[in-house]
Amino acid sequence: MIDTKSIDFSVFDLLVLTFAFMFTGIVLRIIFRIIIKKIPEQDKNKFVGVFQFFKYVVYIFVVMFTLHASGVNMNVFLTASAALFVGIGLALQTFFQDIISGILMILDQSLHVGDIIEVDGKVGKVTEIRLRTTRAVTRNDRVMIIPNHVFMSETLFNWTQNNSTNREHVTVGVAYGSDVQLVRKLLEECVQSTDGVVVEEGIVVLFEDFADSSLNFAVSFSVNDGMRSPRIQSEIRFKIEEAFRINNISIPFPQREITILNR
């Protein structure tokens, strides 16, 4: 229980509390203005809500400190509510991790709406960044709702962080004895004639390996929309198959020789 006889709350203490509120408000406004300058216009409204919550927490601590200075034993309140605070803290641990991660993402601009990302093997285009979650649409039009703390604790691949285009490739094997120069020419032509390929960024054909049953090639290229990469790669494969068939270049299947010994 609170010993009311030990509480001495004078007019001076009221003035101190008022001054503490005013000083805290000024400091918080300065901090808010410094941070808000670094945030893009579309993200400012998201940060305002979080800062309001932070401001209320700071004011609560100011009140508790002032009352304690006035003679109120705040340990009584803290002891009585300790178990409750622990339970609430555990329940809200992930929630606050998401909120803090969302704030950091907004401040350092590590992720933007429109970015193509890969999380846990799934590729999606970011459509909305909230304080607690981020939404992305996958290539088959499914919505991924990703808790923001995932971006801080796991590896994130941002396909469009450095460039708006994506680098892709298609591999193919041809039979031994094939004209490799013709193969390179056909691969380049098939890629150049495909819609969605950014020809200006270059097309590179690599002779990758002498495999057991084939000569392996890979052709790399840039696409203007990473969300369409599977369709573009599929179209290139169709064209490669047709071009090889017309030019009598065979794509071999794996072969194994089995020797049976009679004993």
C-alpha cells in the first residue's frame, strides 16, 4: 500500500512536473524532426504512429520519475506489476521485434515498394511495407505476408537493389561432334529475339563443361521484369529446341554403358 503521509507534493513539485513535460516535449519534437527528414514521404505516416507510442512511453517514465522524487514509493507499483510486465513482455516480444525491424527498414531504405525479393526460396514483388509486416505478391499471384523481423534475422535476396533488371540464364547440352560455334550463334539469336530480354545489357554464351554425354552450354541475359523470368526462360527454351532441330543439332539424353560378365 502507498503511505500517503510520506507524500509531499507541493506547488514546486507541480512546476517541476510541468517543466519536465515541456522539456520532454521539446526534445521529442527535435528528435522527430531529425528522423522525419530522412524518411520518404510515403513512409512518414507509418513512422508518426510509432513515434506517438514511443512518446507516450517516455511521458509515463517522466511522470514516474517525478512522483518518485515527490516521495511516492514507486517500488510498490513495480513489485505488484512485475509478473504482469514479464508476461506482457514475453507475449509482445515478437511484436516489438517486428515494429523495430520495420522502423529500421524505413530509416535505412533497405527495401522499397516494387523491389523483387527472395525469401525462404520464394520470389515476390513488394507491394506494401507496414510497420509490422511486409506484403509481396508471388509469380503465381499469391500474397506473402512477411513479419518484418524475418528481414533482420534471415538472409534476404533483393534482386533489384542495384539494378531494375535481373540477370538470368538458360542451360542446354548438345551432342559431341556438334558445331560449337553454330551453337553459340543460335543461342545468341534465340535470346535476342525473345520479348522481355534487355539486349543492351549483353548476352553471354559460356561453354561450361565436357560432360559424360554432352557438351554443356549456358547463355546468360538480362530481363526487364524479374517476375516474368520463368516465362521468358521457357520461351527461350522453345526457340532453342526449334533452332537446334532445324540445324540438325541434337540434344542428347544421358547414356550409360553396362557390361555383363558371364562367369
